Amino acid sequence: MIVVTGATGNVGRPLVQALAVAGEKVTAVSRRPASDLPAGVVHVEADLMHPATLEPALDGADALFLLTSGEWDAGGGDMAAVLDVVQARGVRRVVLLSSQGVATGRHPSDLEDALTGSGVDWTVLRPGGFASNDLWWAEAVRDRRTVFTPFPDVGLPVIDPADIADVAAAVLLGDGHVGQVYELSGPVPIAPRRRVAAIGAALGEEVRLVEQTRAEAKAQMLRFMPERVADTTLDIFGEATPADQRVSPDVERVLGRPPRAYAEWVGRNITAFRD
């Protein structure tokens, strides 16, 4: 049995679906009630800020997909305490969703360090920016056919969360992944200006781009993310290094196919941008 934390999110939801389709017994974990889960999937409400709440979900589990949130990080979540619960319940394998920023030095490695030093069989996934972060633009696109964003011509190889889920499923279901670190990216660096154009093309209407200052963007981001995360994100957006812009071969290495194009993500999610 496989336990998936963050099961209602952009990665967790398609991962639960993929594992269920593969015939795997799955327990989906989230902090709030979940709907539209595949038939046969068990749901457990738990909060990693309180590791003991995870215990009921882990009974009989062989593997765990572990995803933490910005709120968990800002609130001082304790990975060692989570892993103590995991090991006490006899879970042998953990796949951690980390960040490309660990490799580039933009994010601390403490979560990975706790996992790799825990004694469980581990695999680490390090994705770059998610294409789904562009849902931040949806309201302004619906209301005014306008996107407000800083650094419009800096390209990053944003990744479709569905590709992250597919890699996670392959790792959880397959062999040969223990002790591996996979960096996950999209197929090409694509700047906000081109991403906005892709949204406009899918809508069949022009979407205007208005360039923000860093300060304007930060004020907007602080509404839904901690200040440290906002600053790091803006550093990447505005001062992208070759490491930030590198296209990794690891999605294709694991899945045997290239990562999905940004336009494919837009096509699947275009209703979020419609009136």
C-alpha cells in the first residue's frame, strides 16, 4: 500500500489517480476533506505539522510519497519527527518531493538531509518551477485579459505537475530508484511573455502583459506565501543562473518520453482562464 501526502494538490491528485489506475492500493492524505478520489482510494485527514496525525494513514503502508507545503516550512515543520512516525509504523520506502533549489543552493537541504540520514530507502525528486504557478494569473486574465508579472523575458524550464506525478508513480512502482536524486524540468526554458502568449492563443484572444517591479510583485506574492519564499522565488525569476535554466534529462530518463510542453498544460487548464 502506498500513502500519498498532499493528495489534493497539483501533484498529489494526478499521482493518486496514476497509482489507482495501476491497481495499487492507495491512501490519500490531506489536511482537509477530499472529493472526486478514484474508486477504492482511502482518504485520511492529517497535518504534517502534527506528525502523530499521520499514524492512522501509515498502517500497513509499504511506501510514502512525502510532500511538504510552504505553510509547513514557514511554521517550523519537523521532518525528523515525521520520519520518526514513518519508521515506527514500519514504512520502508519514502519518495520526497524536494526542490531544484537545493541543487542550485537557493534552498536549504535540511529536508533531504533528514531523509537520507534516516535509514529508510529513499528517492528525492527535485522539480523546478511548476507550470501550475501560472494559475496566479487566472483571475486577472478572466477579468481583464491582462497578466501582471515581473521579469517577463527571463526563461525558466517550468514543468507540468502531471510530469512530476508520472515520475513519482514510476519511482514508487518500479525498481532501481532507491538512493537516486532526480532533477525534473520542462522541455525548454520559456519566459513569461511566451507563456502569456500561449494562454492567449488557447483562448483565441490577446492577453496583455504588464511588467511589474520586483516590489510590486513581492507585495502581491506575500498574500499567499512566506516572505522568504517570495524573495527566493523573485531571485530566481530575476537573476536566473545557468543552473536555474538547465533542462534536465531526468523526466525522459525515468519515463522514456520527453516532458510535456507548456502549451499542453495550458490546454488542459484553459477553463481556469476563461470568463
